[in-house]
Amino acid sequence: MTHEEALGDLELAVLRCQNCRLGNIRRQAVFGEGNPEARLVFIGEGPGAEEDRQGRPFVGAAGQLLDKMLSAMGMHRFQQVYILNAVKCRPPNNRTPLPDEVEACRPHFDRQLAILDPAIVVLLGSTALKAVMGSEWRITRARGQWIEQDGRWWMPTYHPAALLRNPAWKRDVWLDLKRVIDKYRELVDPNHDTPHYPRP
Ligand code: URA
């Protein structure tokens, strides 16, 4: 089975999932999107209002910023990357997903990552970091440093929604994303280029 076929099967299960309370209040589950063969995956928190309406990840204000960040990296969401969320259904009033909601979604999330099998994963914000590494992790301490685990390279950084609230953090995030570009050139495509961060 190709990644695309396996993701398609998993998406059908996610779209009818009732593992937690969010299944009753969502408009639709948001599975994720991108290149099924991507070696680089971005993990967010969970759908907001616009994502819940469209059934696509990162299509609201934070998503527009994420697209700009990708563009600065010389990347596009349907080409070099795949984007998914730790939690597939919108929590009410955009609150942070509760730990039991993250646990309920974990089988989907683990399977999705296993199918994609990326070399590099960017963890966007605290929920994604805690979902993968454990509840004791802190984004302010972990950001910017590679975690090598389960055969992948994980880079925690701030969530784009946090950057909309704290634009001064963009500088740190660009440092983190440059490290991701370095790793992408090392592991995936030595010729990957972007005018914003030319190859040495
Ligand atoms: N924030 C997220 O974490 N995910 C989305 O899909 C949209 C906003």
C-alpha cells in the first residue's frame, strides 16, 4: 500500500471517530494534508473555527503565517511537507485540547506518523511537544534544540498563533527553521534552496 492509500484509509476512520467528546461538537474532523511522501512533517495543536469549517489544517490566521514560514523555507504545504494536528477535532471556543482528548486521538496521530515515516518533524507549540515527548516538557525550554528519537529528528518551536500574539518571537522561530533547513539539506535534499537562507 502506498502512503497515500494508507492515509486515505486512516482518514475515513478519523472522519467518523467518536473516541472523545469532541466528536459530538465538531463540524468535521481535520485529518491533515500535504505530500504523503514528504520527509518533513509539521505538527500543530488542533483545528480552530476556520479549520473546522473547511476540514483542512492551518487555514485561518495562524495557517496564513505558517504558509509564509514555509515559503521563507523555500517550501510549500503540498510539496516538501505534510501538516497535521495532535488533535483532529476542534475543541470548543478554541481552548487547548485536554490531556484526555490528546490521549483519545493518539492512536490516529501515531498511525499517521507511522505511515508518513518522516525523517524530520517540527513540533509547533506546547500541545504538539507534550503529545509527543511527554507532559513534563516545556516549549520555552525545548525550542530550538534537536531531539533525536525513534529514528527521527524532532524540532520544537513556537506555534504560529503564539507568534501572532508575540511577534518578537519570530526571530527565534526563524533560527529554529534555519536549523530545520540545514537538517533537510543534510538528510533529504542537499540542493534544497531558498533565497532567504542560501546554501553555504
Ligand atoms: N492551529 C493548529 O494548531 N492547527 C490548525 O490546524 C490551525 C490552527
